[in-house]
Amino acid sequence: MIRTLSLSLVLVAAASGASAACFADYKAKRDDPLRLHYGVAEIRGDCAPGPAAEELRPRLDSAGWELLNIVSVFDDSGLSEREESAGEFYLRF
């Protein structure tokens, strides 16, 4: 009984920690003067473009940026190829 309970707890803990990381690359702008940037951000909620936009929009707004669009969502295997392009906006928001 105790062994079964312990195994169940281990399996639940492993399943909850097994969720893959999610990231989104996006485009944003700032007006007057017009500035554009491409960035990469970690997404903590649902890993889909719509929910990613809802999560990222307030982060960008608080820094004076307006989200234009989510380019894509991806797991951590796509991070390194985007780091150089995102520059200072790599995992900033």
C-alpha cells in the first residue's frame, strides 16, 4: 500500500515537471519615433499563438512597446537559432 502510494506520488511529480518549455518569437513597435524590434520571450501559459499574444502583450505594454504579432511558438530546441536575431530582446520580456 505504501509502496503503491509512493510510486503514485513519484509519477504525479514527474508528469507535472515534464511539461516542455514554451517560447514565442514576436515583432513589436514603439511610435514617435517609430522603432521596431524582433524578440523572443518565454511563455508560461498555453503554448499557442493566441494565448502567447495575450500573455506577452501586457509585458511589452508596460515597457512602452506594442505587440504587432507572434511569429511562432516553439520549444527550447529553437532558442539558439533565434538568439542572434533577437539581440537585446532575447528573453528580455
